[in-house]
Amino acid sequence: MEANTRGTGRLPAAFLTPGSSSFAEFLDAYRPELLPARRTPPLQPVTIEAPHGTTIVTATFEGGVVMAGDRRATMGNLIAQRDIEKVFPADEYSVVGIAGTAGLAVEMVRLFQVELEHYEKIEGTTLSLEGKANRLSQMIRGNLGMAMQGLAVVPLFAGFDVDGGVGRIFSYDVTGGRSEEHGFHAVGSGSLFARGALKKLYRSDLDADGIVQVCIQALYDAADDDSATGGPDLTRRIFPVVTLVTEDGIRRLSSDEVGAIVRTVVNARMDAPDGPTAPLT
């Protein structure tokens, strides 16, 4: 049908047939080979050196949520890229951060963005935040075959719940299992150290500026102990990607804004290399 309509200006019948509001389901029926999940993994386990994204942190505050990611991608013991971006807008009120195999993760994020936009155009309304989290879970589950070969994708999803008026965080495992996190969370190779810093510094009464500083401190601690996490690079002006989501939508902090906060953190660490400690009261 596609060959018969080529050059005539007519859409193939698949584009005119009523169906699901899911773009992924449409693609699965029309061009399944384009879906990452439909790729055939090798029959025998193989070792593939592919760039991996590392550490993402996120934390809520009253009226929204902040997500931040370092800029390093590694390939084995090498730095594959110094300025990769790992935090992306999913739609107007949600963001997704990637950890794991960078190429597959970025492709999954792009498909997720189209999935949410397609649903809105077909249904005339947006998915709830929980509905978006469920759609992402299905996509991660579809990548299980590649994950079993070592090419795992483990995103972190957060956004502003328009119905509830609060920021929410959702984490995943490689099978697509979904959990809602409260307060803060981190994923990636440096997440153990980042989570320790978040546990030490996070307070629910902090405002957006305070949460941004906490996230940058957490990424600094992660880079301090995890070689795959990139710390702030003052000489190259490579700073973490920091994004806020509130009832007004998404706002990504400019490089100058993040750079000013990073310099404050670095200068303070000259006197206290291990960073700030949590108050006892």
C-alpha cells in the first residue's frame, strides 16, 4: 500500500485507520523494525563497549521538582564524552534523566517525547503524570532483551503533578518495574554517593534555589568518589544540566546561572573538601 501511494500525495491506509492513542503501538503495527525493542539481540552474550551515561539526581520542593545530571559519558575506562546532556524535557510538565547505555537511552527518550505528544493530539488532552510514568515503564520493559546483553537503560522520571499541585519522582529497574520515590532519588554509577549526600542535605522546607544547591552538592560528592561521574569543569565551562519543573512548566537553568552556583560550591570546598554537613536541628 505504501508503494502504491508513493508520489500521489496520499497517506498509506495505516495512517487513516482508527486505533490506539499510543504512538509506540502504531509503530509496532506499521514499522516494527523501527522500535528499539524489536531489534534482535545476539544469540550469544557479547561484550559491547558503548558510551554510558552516569549520574542523575532529583529532589522535590514545595511547588515542584528539580532534576540535575552530570555531563560525562564513559566507555570502559575512557571518557567517551565530556559534555553529554542527560536531562531532557518529556513534555511541558515532566523531565526524564538517562543512565545506562547512552545511545539507546537517548533514542528511548525521543520515542517517549513523541509518544506523549501523539497521545495529546489524538485524545485532545494530556496524560496524567502517573500515566506518563506507566508509558515509560512499558518502553523500558521492551528493552529487556538488550538489557540482558549488557545494554541497559535506566531512566529517572519526574514532573509536576497538575492535579495534585506537587512535584513527584518515579524510578525504574531494567525490567520496567516502577517505584515512586519521596523527597529525592539518584540513579547511575555515582548514585550511591549522590544519595548519601542528598540524605544528608535534603530538607523538605527548602525552596527551589536551596534544592538546586543540594543537587549540585550531591553531584559533586558523586564525582568525588565515582570516576564515571564528571565533576564541574571550570576550565571548559562544562557544568551540570539543571532543570526545574513547576506549575509554570519547565525551566532549564542557563550555563551562567549554574556556573555561579558551581563556583560557590567549589570555593566552599576549598575550606571544607568533604562538603557541608547537615544541621543537627
